[in-house]
Amino acid sequence: MTTTKLITHLPQEKMPYLLRRGDGERYLFGNQVATIIANAESTGDIFSAAVIGGPKGESFPMHTHPNTYESIYVMEGRVQFVIDGQSHLLLPGDYAHITPGTEHAYQLLGHRNSFISYSISGDITKVYPALGQSYEHIEYPPFTDHAYSEEHRRQAEQQADIVFSTGSTEFPAYELVSNHIVPDEVSNYVLESGEGIRLLTGDQVHRLLATQKTTDGAYIVVASDGPKGDEIVSHYHNHHTETFFCTQGRMTMWANDEEIQLFPGDFLHVPAGTVHSYRLDDHFTKVVGLLVSGLFEPFFRLLGDEYEHYMFPNNPGPARIDRLMENIDTLDLNVVGPPNSHQKK
Amino acid sequence: MTTTKLITHLPQEKMPYLLRRGDGERYLFGNQVATIIANAESTGDIFSAAVIGGPKGESFPMHTHPNTYESIYVMEGRVQFVIDGQSHLLLPGDYAHITPGTEHAYQLLGHRNSFISYSISGDITKVYPALGQSYEHIEYPPFTDHAYSEEHRRQAEQQADIVFSTGSTEFPAYELVSNHIVPDEVSNYVLESGEGIRLLTGDQVHRLLATQKTTDGAYIVVASDGPKGDEIVSHYHNHHTETFFCTQGRMTMWANDEEIQLFPGDFLHVPAGTVHSYRLDDHFTKVVGLLVSGLFEPFFRLLGDEYEHYMFPNNPGPARIDRLMENIDTLDLNVVGPPNSHQKK
């Protein structure tokens, strides 16, 4: 049997791929670095994603994406977002949901900041080559004289779903994020780290940060954490793409029978048709998933019960396999084999 | 040649040892877990250390350590510290310096919080077995009915250098930590993540968070970060103990010729006489060091130049080996061999 090794760079067509922290297409704009980890080509035009890093004082001016949702998950530092006039200070683990047509801007307030930006479905990562320059290093530099002009902004507007607002950008006094309510309609919101619709499946807590209702079905965002545990069943999906971005601890994944260890900042792209499974390997491992479209949300709600606490239990709770099996025909789920059934190479 | 494997539990006498994240002596007090990673026995009575984890709403009442310094480094969440009446919200990477005889208390405000507490020289980790109960799990539980009483507090006061304040503990409105000044005398202070006296040595930025002047010579705290790099020279110290607590990325260490990979949360205790060296293995790796006594501070100031930026440079700056060699007789430093000179086993 011939096995194709998993691609470890950003591919030019839709396929499974693995990017280690820092891998991807990198652009320097001002003193920030955007590392593009998914784009229209690599995902088959269904979403894009970039990790943004930069130092205190850097910002991005007020702008709108007329047709694109943006989901922000902060990993390091203190990141101020102004969204439709509301000013928030996002800390590690906090989430921001920005709907199409919403004015927003950000400013970096920690000495070191990083966040991931997912965009669905327009390819707003094309903004970065327009504003910035290709960058060979992994981390942003200590200082730079790079600046982008009005002309660069116009180029960005031509190449991506972005419209820069006129006038200067104001950053009003912020509040720390404390919201815990995921709306039941398409709207802008932020969520404090640990919040989201919490569902316990065995020893793992899944948090729905974005739902079919908040994205009009376009996608969901799920942050999951758990202790060292067992591998889940090997499976694939016919219709939806999944992504795994490890933010804490470490985990093992299998993709088309290739075994991969993920550490914080590593990203795995799992398009429809890819046989995959995972296992959490650290006492506290956290992984953020973007699932496009959002059709798989019922899986989490069927398998898991709503959970009032924030930390996973010492002894695993139930996983409602019975409810899953009753509804298996309505789910985009094909079970391939039990845990540990991978081809040995 | 016989090689003794490095101990991987908290030993009953002073020796080199490695504790993986979660390893150590664990105690549940309220809904918090204290994991003791160093104590009087394991360090030869020169310092102790515990990692504290817990959920939102947990707190520790106002108290004083009459004869002990405490150094706090936050790793996760939002941790409010009231220190001598000043109320601060510490975020990941923020540091608090608490001098002997200072009233202080804390409250956990994130859904998941963790910080490391170093205490010098009294063994305040004896507080946890007095207040709490031995705990088998690694992570704190989602909920608990454990509570400690006035009687438990009295026991803690008998066994450790702690005096609980009378009356109820108030947590006044806090401010985010923004201080960037390390005082030049023994006093209480906090430092924003990224601050400290910054010294560039080659490709690494060392930040002095506590100095001989702020500890009366008792110890120093150094937070260092850098990119993937080369191994430093293999060396040992005659007089001072070093510790390495990895908080981000990953690194390789050698201790008495044993090779160890450190991941976030892993702790290596390196008492005087232990031959050791290290290498940073991730694009951004961060390690926090406690050095007791503080006599090694001149090493960092001789080898490094003060650095105005916060991120390490893309191209390594100078390392002033010349200044080091001129003063080598005054430093507690014995070079054993060049990088990669370890015994092959």
C-alpha cells in the first residue's frame, strides 16, 4: 500500500495538511506578522485563517468585511477589539464573533500578542500580501520601519472582501470580556475564556463558541478540553471540513492513517473525505476547531449533555452514543474503525 | 560508567530532579489544588515552590509571611492580588514580588487560573497539607465541598511561616498591571508581562524580575525567551541552586549528562554541583528561573547588554564573553565543556 505523506506547507489546492506553529505564508505589515494557515486555494474556497502576532501599540484600522464572517480567538497578550462601537479587551481564550458588514478594528496592548482569525467564506487573508511584504522569519521583529499607505489599502480592497472606513480610528475605553451568552441569532458578540455552550462527552468538555444560529449555518467554532485520554473512533465526513488548532497541552492525531503529534500552535486541516481521529495526551489539553459548514453541530448536542461546570470531571461523564446511533442517518458521520485500528506501516 | 537516572518525584533530600507538569505533592484546599514542586527537604531548606490552580471565585484570605519572600508568576487566567492594600489583576506573564511581613491575599477571577508561587527561604508550602487534603488527580475538580476551618488555619500557622489576618478579606477594585520599574531596594511591586530589566545575550532576552536589590541578595528571578537556538556551554555552580520552569514552547536540557525535553509546566531542579546546559527548541520558548542565592545576577549583566525592545532580534546580538572572562573569578561559574560534549550512553 502506498501512503502519501501529509503535506506540511500551505498547498495550492484543497487537501489535508499539517502546519507546525509558524509555518504558512508570512507577511510583515507594520510591526505585525500575519501567518496565513488556510486560504481559498488550500480549503476549496470555503474559509481562510491567519495567525496574527505583534507587539504593544500596533493596530489595524477600522474596516468592514461586507460578505465575510470573522471569528477571533486570542492566544496571548491583551488585544483590544472595537466591534460595532463596543470596545472590549480580549485576553487569552476570549472569543469575538464579527458578522458580515460590521465595522471593527483592533489594537495590541500586551508586550506580546497573538490571535487566530478565521474568515468564512471570503478570503480576507489576501489583505496581508496587499498591505505587507513577504517575511522570512517566524516571529515578528523587535522593531521595523515597514508602513503601508493609502495605496496599499486600495489594493487590499480590490483583492479581498474588505472596505476601510474613512477618518481616523478611535479606540474608546475598553471593558474586560465577561459575556457568557451565545446569542440565538446572527449577531456580534464576545465570550469570556471558558464560556460557550458547554457539552460534556465522557471526559471532554466541548464549548460551542459559534453555532449554526450565530452563523446562519455557515460554520461552527468548538473549543474542547480534556485530560489524557483514549483515542476516539476513526471516522470521516462526506460534506464538511474540520480543522484542529492545538492551543494547550499536546495531542495525537491520525489523518488518513498518518500519526501526528500536535503541540500548541500546530494546525491540522481535515477536509471532507479524510479519515481521522484524535487522542489527548496531556493532563490538560485544549484544541480549537473550526467546522465548515455548521451542519455537524447536532453531533455535539446529541453526544454530549449540557454541563454546568467549567472544568472537566475527575471521572468521565456519559457519552450518549445511544442518541448518536438513533440519529446517525442525519449526521455527516462515517465510522471507519475502532480506536487503534490504524494501518501499521 | 554508572549513570544515576534523574529522580522524577519530589525527593526527601536535596538533589537534582525533574517534575513533569502535575507531578509533585498535591493538596486540595477548597476548590483549589496546590502542587508542591519544591520544599525544604528537596532544596536543602533554601526555597519552596508550588503551582496553584483553581476556578473562578476561589480565594486565599489575607495573611502575612513574617520571614519569607514570595514571588508569583501567573500562567493562566485572571488572578487578583491585594498586596499591602494595592489591588492588581495579574494576567499570564505578570509578576508579583511580596516582601516578608507584607499583608496579601488573592482571588481567582478567570474560569481557569494557574500561577507559580516561589517562597524564600521559609517553607510556606507546609500550609497546604495543613489546610487541605492529599489529592490524587492532576487538575482541580469541577466542584467540591472541601472547606478548611479556623482550626486548620491555626495548624498552618504552627507549621509554616504564615499568620492569617483577623477579620474578613476585602478585594477592592483592581487595576491591570502596567508597572515596568524594578525597584532598587527591597519593596513590594508588580511587573507587566514582558517587563523586567531586559538583557540581550545573543538571540535570547533575559528579564530580571527580582534582583539582589529587591531580595536583599536572597535570590533572583529571571524570565528568558528566545528562538530555536544552539546549546549553551555545559557548566556547574559551586554555591547557588538554579531552577528551570518552562512556560512556553519547548527546550532540551542536560543535567549530569542526562538529556531531558521540557514542555510548558515542566520543572527542573538544579542544585549546586549539577553539570547542566540547555537549548531552546521552539520558535518562541520561554523559561522562568529562580536562582538562590542571588549571587549570579552579575553573570547576566556581564554577558548581556541592556535591551530596549521586548522581542528578541531576528539576527543574534552580541554576547559579551569578553566581559565574562575578565570577571570569571568573581562568578560562581565552572565551564565543563563546549556544547554537545555530553557523554554518549
